[in-house]
Amino acid sequence: MSRTQPWRRRLDAIQSVGRTRVLRTVTPTGPVTGVVDGQDVLLACSNDYLGLAWAPTVRHAAQGGGAGGSRLISGSRPIHQALEMHLEELFGRPALLFPSGYSANLAVFSTVCEAGDLLVSDALNHASIIDGIRLSKAHRQVVPHAEPHQIPQGARLVAVEGLFSMDGDTPVFADYPKTPWLAVDEAHAVGCLGPNGTGVAAAQGVQPDILIGTFGKAYGASGAFVVGSQDLKELLINAGRSFIYTTALPDPIAAMALAGVHAATDALREKLSLNATRLRDGLHTNGWSVLGQHHIIPVVVGPSAMDLSQRLLQQGILAPGIRYPTVPIGQERIRFTVSAEHTEADIDQIIAAMDSPNSS
Ligand SMILES: Cc1ncc(COP(=O)(O)O)c(C=O)c1O
């Protein structure tokens, strides 16, 4: 028996239920275009919502090298300080950088609650929130999606996303209890929604106790940040294991992130919103039922999602099917995302390719 036979057995089990994941190389040729397997494609699935990953100001900002250590050893650089100070001005409270949204969520949700606390999580929260919660010593309870009245009395912390990544909807924060701490992962909202792009909670006049944002989506770079009180920042520096025990964000990435935050303007947000409305309306007119609001535009089609995605690719549109375990069985979907850089003709091309549910 080969040494890796157990791994092959597990891979075979994944394959036997048709859930093998494979990597696909996308060579970018513009903010919303690329080449996949020699074919030109229009990207309809990128999280680069404002097109900033292609913007010269962001690309040319990259300078320097790796940080060479964790923030607490030798890796805290002037660019980290500059970026944190700028975020503090933008969000009005102290900010702490992380190498990724995944590591930010691990640190926050594993650290802030103690044994005996009750930590409540929306059923559709991202895997990084779930994994952080799994590392917490607190009691945990998952409540059905968007049903804040089900949050039990005595909860210490409630975790939600600002713009849910798979359903594209937003919490109504007025319906949430005021006593528990509120942690909002605004990964898909910062840069795009709310005053100066500060997120969905801010758009509703709510200041969460903990806000998690990422640079890898609208800001066109990579990495993440947590905003909250000075005590939260110091707690994460002292007890957040995925902050303490990891190499700091590389200087070029931090510089790109800072340029991305500067480049995220109201004009781009306005264009993003117009494009989202155009695609939503067009799909709706074609007879599709579309979830959520804003720039994440999920079309739930069930098990045929992978076939539909393949047909879109044949028409030059990249929009992979999303399936279990990312979404529940039976709710497989095409998750379209728009960018401020899509033209009206790009959006109309996607609408034309999604002609009618009856032909799928
Ligand atoms: C809601 C949410 N939180 C966190 C993350 C993780 O962010 P990152 O890609 O920076 O690790 C993602 C990534 O897709 C996400 O969708």
C-alpha cells in the first residue's frame, strides 16, 4: 500500500459524489477580462468590486519586500502604521492589520469571548468565522439566517456578515438585540457600501463593537483589518494567536492596500451600484429569481448550476457554480458579482447569456 493511500481514498470519496474541486488559472487582461485555457472571458465572479486590483495607483504602489517576521518581533513597518492610522481616521476607531480576512476572523472569534460566554453565529456566516468560533472556549449557538429574534437572552456576542457572501443580503441591524457585543464581517461591503465605504452597519447608523474588513476584495490588494476599541486592539495583539504567530503583511501589499483605500471613491461606488441594478433587473426580466441586494447577485438553480456555469463559459463568461459544502445541497447557484469596471455592454452580455430559466 502506498504511503498516501488514505489521502487517495478520501479524494476518491469526494470524486464519487461529484465534488472534486480543481484549480483554474485565470490570466488577467483587464479589470474584468482574462484568459482561461486559451479562451478570452469576461469575469462575472470576481470580488475586485471597484476594479482597483487593475488600477495603476494600486499596482504601482507596491514597493519593498516581505516583513521578515511577525508584527511583535521585527515585522512592524512604517507602512503598517500609516495604514492603521488611515483606517483609524476613516472608521473613527483604532484598527489592527492582519495578513488575511481568514486570520482576522480566527483571531477575533477565538479570542474575544471567554469560557461561560454564549457566542451566537448566523447560520450563513463565512467559514473563517465558523473556524474562529470553533476555537473559542465559549458556548456556541447557531441561529437561523436573518432571524435575530431567535438570538437567546444572555448572548455575549452576535456574529454576522454585513453583506452575506453567498446570499448577497444584509442584516437589518435595528432588529438585533442591543445588549450582546455585535461583530460584523464587512469583507464584501467595505469600499463599496456605507458612508465613504465604511460598510453596511455604518449605512444603517450602527457602530459594531467589532468590524472586520478585508483589502482583498474592493480595495484591490490582500490582507485585512479589525476595527474596534483600543481595548479590543490590545487584546488581539496580546491574545490573538493568528495575529501573534504569523508573518506580518508584506510591505508591498500594505502599500497597495493603502492606495486601494484612497482610490475607493463615491464615483466608483455609484458605478458599482448602477451595474448591480442593471444586472439584477436584466436577470429578473429574463425570469430568474435573484437573491439579496447590491453587487453580489446569486441565482439559485439547484444541481444544474455546474452545467449552467459550463454553458456560460462556452459563451465567454466566467461565473463558476457554487455547490455543497459552500452552500446547502439543492441550493447550488451561480453567484454573479459585478464590478464598477464592467461596461453596460458587459452587463448586457451576461444578461443575454442567461436568456431564460426554461432553456437551462
Ligand atoms: C465574509 C468573508 N470573510 C472573510 C473572508 C476571508 O478573507 P480573506 O480572503 O482575506 O482571507 C472572506 C473571503 O472570501 C469572506 O467572504
